[in-house]
Amino acid sequence: MLTPTGAPPLAALKQWLAISTPAEDALLERLLVSAWQSCSAFAGAALPQDWGAAPPALAEGILRLAAHLYRERDAGDAASATPPAAIAALWRPFRALRL
């Protein structure tokens, strides 16, 4: 699966989670890549290769999913097959429909 290029939106995720230290930066970057890949799979289409080129709704959903994964990292069902409803709602307009 493709991964995005360029710097991930780490600062925005840290702000969202109210994290001010660099201690968990590596984990947060991995969660952002995982959320990006989940978004791509949900949409059924390749996302732009650069973080900054993603449409705002997709980028917001990626950020929210990474935050969700961080908060739920110790829960047994954190690797759910479907994103939370609020995130899916942001991504749904970009979903490739097949007939």
C-alpha cells in the first residue's frame, strides 16, 4: 500500500491531543500513516501522494482517525475494520462507488 510523502501533519495531531512533548512523535507519525492508508482503503481510490495535497475533509478525517487510534491504543478492539461514524461521514463523499 502506498504511503504519503512529505512531512505528516504531526503538529496538528499533537495539538488535537494536547501533547506538547516529543516523546511520542514516532508513534503519532505511524498512526498518521496508518490513518492515511485506512482513508485510502475506505475511499477505494488512491489519495494524493503529498500530505498537503489531500482535500480538507479527507485530511481532517485522517487526523481524527489518528487521534482515535492513539486514544484507543490500549483497547482490545482498536483495530476495528470500519472508522468511527464521524470520520466515515467526512470520507464518504470521496468514496469510489461501484455498480
